[in-house]
Amino acid sequence: MDGSAESEDLWRLMLQHSPIGMTVVAPDGRLLMVNRALCEMLGYAAEELTQHGFQELTHPDDLDADLALYHRTLDGEIDSYRMRKRYLHADGRLVWGDLSVALVRDAAGQPLHFISQILDVTEQQENEERLEAIFETVNVGLLLIDAEGRYERMNRRHRDTMHMPFPDGHAGEAGQLGEVYHLDGRVMAREEMPSYRATQGEEFDDYTYWVGSDPARRQAFSTSARQVRGPAGERRGAALAYQEITDLVRAIQVKDEFVASVSHELRTPLTSVLGHLELLSERDDLSAEVAAQLEVVQRNAGRLQALLADLLLVGQVTDGTLELLPAQVDLAAVVHDAVEATRVSADRKGVAVRVDVPDRLVVLADGQRLRQVLDNLLSNAVKYSRSGDTVGVLLRGTEDGVELEVADTGMGIAADEVEQVFTRFFRGGHAMAQQVPGTGLGLSIVSSIVDAHGGTVTVESELGMGSTFRVVLPGRADPVD
Ligand code: ADP
């Protein structure tokens, strides 16, 4: 049996059945032999294809680059080359090919023929172009950094905004300091820079800050970061997306300033109204009808006052001026007072209130603010309960602080809303559909006050079953019993 004939047959079979286009090219460029994959790729029968030289099959714009490499190979400067180039299909369309060429020489070193392999990468190329178009067109700055934090690529949008934070240029390394400020005006430190955090392996969303030194022209950005990983999960770098949100941040600031100044302006006349109402109600020459109407006016003026107090407190939280006046407070007494104040509305609604509180539990805290916490949690518990439901208040001392629980068997909170209830101005869909009155401020105030005390507030809730709000505060003042 002829071994070389057999191996030649094998080669021919492999050539014909390979999914990669293959051809043997004469030194003058004519295709001497072509396989099936190449015929399919370029839309010709084998007899037609071998009438052509590779030059006619190449897109004119890519021909010079191909010929240059081809001649360097013939001249012996290199013995093989690779390039991505466009071919012309028989029907006129373009086909992208990944071409690998090697030159075979005879024993005397004379060029015999080229062996070329061409992988059809049209789809891949088109996908890359599509992604590239998106990368360059989106209105979000995009940055890729490598595992060491070196800048690898950025899109046009990001390039255009770089001068604001880095007026003297950027060296292409994560963590370079620039005109970058936190929302409260503090200069951002190196380890707080988004690119630096991403280089440390962090992932985050909505990291918001100002860039630019001129307060009138500076811009606000919201940044997200994701890690880029290789097939084995190893860190290859990170991708960052920078969205400009100046208008949004300015609008929020204007709204906050407006709310704060309106609340201030309303406070003085309202105090006067309440004072005079008080004086009026003390008169003994009022008819029963007038006295009853006066009570309604007083009650509503009282509600306005509470609302204003909420708005003022929110303003203090926003501009960082919320101050606590800590003192030794008997939290048990604060709970009793708050429960008593709520009992009227609870009774009216047919909601039972149960209290489980020690005789005395002293903490170092701002009693007035904690009363606000209790008022808000209790009024919510009653407000979001139905007739026949129960509200339970539990207070107990722990090793180093106290735990307060306000639980109700009321309407509960939808699972997709639980995360948001502490957000300022958030109102639940159910609460709005049922037209339960409210401003969406109560729980944000609770969370700010608890925060300021160094405590935590959490909620567990199930729609239709009820909610439990749990406040944990440090600062236990008396010994654990
Ligand atoms: P408001 O009660 O004025 O709407 P809050 O900040 O106090 O504002 O509460 C935010 C939202 O959380 C409410 O709109 C409501 O959907 C939900 N919520 C608060 N407390 C309860 C509760 N005890 N039971 C059910 N839902 C509650």
C-alpha cells in the first residue's frame, strides 16, 4: 500500500471538509487549489475560483496592506503573516476573513506556493462593529481599566468630559486626584475615586459626586462599576459607566432649599395661629358650637405644625445640621406617652394597642427625637391597620443598648416596596390606592434619627399580614437587670 498516496488522500479529505477556507496560491497570486469552505464563503464553484487571483477577490481598500505583506514574504523578510481583510463575494457583498498565509519554498529556497487559510469572521466583525457603534454613541461615559488600574479604553463621551475633573490631563492610571468632590463639598481622596475603588475589586452603583472646581459650571456624575473576569474567574480589570446627572442633582437641591425655606417661613405665622387658638379656647363665653369648631381648627393646625416639624427635620438631615441633644432619658416613659397619644386614633379605628415595656429603661439619647420615632412608627402602625387589628409595642434592654419593636397585624408592605419605605417621600402603592393620608416622610425621619443615634432600623413585612419595625439603639445608661 502506498503510504504517501494515502496521506495525500487524507490531506485532500481534510482540506475539502475543513470548515476553514483553504487555498494554495501560486507566487503570481492565482488560486491553484481551493477547498469547499472557501467556495461557499466567496460564492463560487471551485473551477470559477481557480480562474481568479487573490488580488481580484480582495476589497480594493485592503489590497495594498495584503500585497505589502505578500511581497515581504516573497522577499524572505518574513515567512508567514496574518491579517483581517475584506473579500468580495460573487454576489457583490463583503465577507470579512481572518487570513493566515505561509510560504512554502523548494529545497533551493525558491518560492513554490503559498498556503492560505481564511476564517469567515463576518458575523463576528459585524457584532464588533455594532458593539463599537453602541460604545461610541451612548450618552454615558464608558471606561475600561486593566487589572492594575491602567486605562485601557474609553469612549468619546468619557474623553469629552475628562477635562472637567482633570484640567491638567490624566496619566491613565486609576486613582489620580482631580477636581472631584463629594456632594457635601469634601474633596475626594484617592481611595474614594471611582476608578480606584473599581481597581480594588469593588462593584457599585449610583456613586454620586461633583466634578469641576467652578461651582457654577461643575457637573454631577453617577457612576457604576463592574469587575471584568476571565474564563477562570480571574480579575482582568473593571468597566465603569459615568452618567452625567447635573440637572437632577440641581433640581433636588432646589427642591430641598425650597422645602426648607417654605417650612421656615410658615413656622412663625403658624405658631401665632396656635397661640391665639389656645387663648380663644380658654374663653368661657363660647357657645358649644363655636367651641366644637374651634377644636377642629386647633386639631388641624396641630397637624400642620407636625407636618412642618417633619419638613424642618428633613431639611436638617439634608444639609447635615441635624443635631441631637442627648440626655438620660427613660425610654419606657417615652413609649407610654407616645402610646397614650396614639390611643385616641387607635380606639376610633378599632385597633387594639398592646404594650410590653419594663418599668424603667434609661438611655443616653435625645428624648424628643426618640418620641418622634415612636410617634411615626405608632401612627403608621395604626394608619395601615384595619378594624380588629392589633398593634404591639415591645421595649427591652440588651447588653449594650435597647431594642424597640412596633409590630402590627395590618395591611403589610409589598415585597418589592420593603426596601424603599425609608426613602424620603416614598409612599407605598397600596397606601396611595387606599388613599391613606401621608407625606412619605415619616419613615425617612425615623431612619435619620435612629442613624444619628448610631442605631439601626429594619422592617419585616408581608402583604396582608402586617409589619414589624425593629429599632436597635446603643447607649444603655442603667445596668442590665
Ligand atoms: P407615609 O405613611 O406618610 O406614606 P412613611 O414614610 O411613614 O410615609 O411610610 C412610607 C410608606 O411605607 C407608606 O406609604 C406605606 O406604604 C409604608 N408603611 C409604613 N409603615 C407601614 C406599616 N406599619 N404597615 C404597612 N405599610 C407601612
